[in-house]
Amino acid sequence: MQCTFSAIVEDHAGPKWQGLFKHHWSGYRSWFLRSAVTERPSYLACRRAVAQHMPEWLPVWEALSELAGGGDIEARFLSMWSPPAYIAGCTQTIWARNGVSSLVRNYDYPPSLLEGAWLATRWTGQRVVALSDCLCGVLDGMNESGLAVSLSFGGRQNTGPGFGIPVVLRYILEVCRTTKEAAAVLARVPIHMTYSVTLLDRQGGSVMVFVAPDREAEILPARPVANHQHSIEWPEHAKATRSQERERQLCKVMSEAKSMEDLLQSMLRPPLYQTAYQRGFGTLYTAVYTPMEDAVQLIWPSYRWRQTIDDFQEGSHTVSFAARPPEAGVRRAVVPK
């Protein structure tokens, strides 16, 4: 199994974003319509939701919808208002030593469903560098103000009226500058499933926010987290993803690691690094966001790709995934040309 990660620079959505849309739309359309289209919110309901909860995002959503062809289904999908349910793995933490803090996360998901687009944009003015999801959303990323964000599934099957979390993270990176501002967004914007969101800003402020469709958002001190929140609420999912084992291991590593390199090497080994790709719970990349250095990295067991917000270069890297533990050691690499 292989995935190609592509670094793409396009300040305002245009031909490059259209290319991504055309490439992925067939798969996303099938997913969006897997239940009857009449069960999805109408265009007017989607527009009202965006205008009410994320008004600054409304003109971007309208522009993306036009680039996607201006169709009803495309616009409703890109709003991400009450989409079908989807579930991922993921492990995340904040590393803070010697006055420098980094957000570090593993993203676990089926390789065949990853977009692999590492986008540098200025859709609302701020430079945002992020891993794309659902073509308009974000799995993790950082903006030029030094605000970094990542998500992990929270381990509950409950759904409700709300936005898919990727578009909310995109909105945060577009309009927020600090952890405090971002946490306030997560506290007020309805989200359709349960997630744990880690936030870090350039001043070193960090929090963990637990969001759910049927509970008030909880803003907590940042800590290592996998795919459950206060307790296990979906035992089958927790067992399949080894959520408790990963969280315990990450807590242990955080208490024992002498350096960031110690942490990264642990993130690239089981149990934190997962290889259950056939079951959809394999680690696809490790991301590191260091706001004080303006630095963003994607890391694999044999490759590191480092960029900065103000000097983000286009390139690509293809990764092969195998259902076995990765080889030890990581080589550093320059940006691919």
C-alpha cells in the first residue's frame, strides 16, 4: 500500500484545488450519498448553519462550491454540516521543554482514504499550512500566527446536528490567533461527533478540548490522548485501536523522554505506531508543529520532511505501508523537488 503526500502552494483556491476536487470527488460523493440524499441537510440548511456559526467562512465556502461546479450536492458536501459519520485513530500530545513547545501527533487511518495534500493557502488572508481532509477541512495544521491544532476521534458513536470537525479546524486556523480564541470557537460551534482537539500557540499556551454533539465542550490542560476521553465508552473501538495501551505508553514516554528525539522515536514504534492498515488503523504520518520556530514537519520511519510557514516549498513524497513494525531509525531529508 502506498500514499503520495504532495506539498501544494495556492494562496486562493484555483486550478490546483480544482484538480484535487476532481481527483477525490467520486469517492467523496459516494460516501456523502451512502444514505439517501434527502437524509442530508438541504442547501439552505447548510448555508444557514455556515452563516450562523462560521460567518467569516461563508464567502470561502461559496467560492469553493463554485469551483466544484456549483452543484447542490457539491455545496452541501463542502459545508460539512451534519455529514455522514466517520471514524479515525490518532495519538497526540504537547512536548514542552526549555521554553519551546511542539504539538506532536500520529494520524491513523486507511491509506486508501487519505488525500495526502499538504496545503499552504491564504483563503481568508492568513497563511495556513495543513493536511487537507474532505477537500475543505483540516486534520492538523498551523497558521502564520503560530496557532497549531490537531484532532483525534473521541471514542463514542453518538452523532447529532453539527459540523464535521475538519472544517471547524480549518475555520479556526483561518480566523484565530491564540489557543484562547480557538478554544472559544470549539465551545460555541456545534460538532457532529465526539473528538479530542489539541491546541498550541506561539506563546506556549496549550489546551485539550473535548467536543461532542450531546455534551458541553470541556477545555482542559493539554495531556497525551488517544481515542477515548475520560473513560472507555466504545469498548470494541478502543480494543481495535489499542487506545488505552497507546495512551498509557505515550504518558510513560512523556515522563521518561530526555529529548524531543526520544519522543519521536517512540512515536515511530509500536504501540504508538500502528500497522493495522487492512483494518483502517495504521499510522500514516507523524506531524510536528513548533510555533516558536514557525516549523512544520511530516515524519515517517525512514524520512523527515521539514518546512516553515514563510518558506513552504512544493514537492512530493511517496510512502509505502506494510503490516509490520517499521525499521528503526529516521533519516533527515531536504524538501523533495
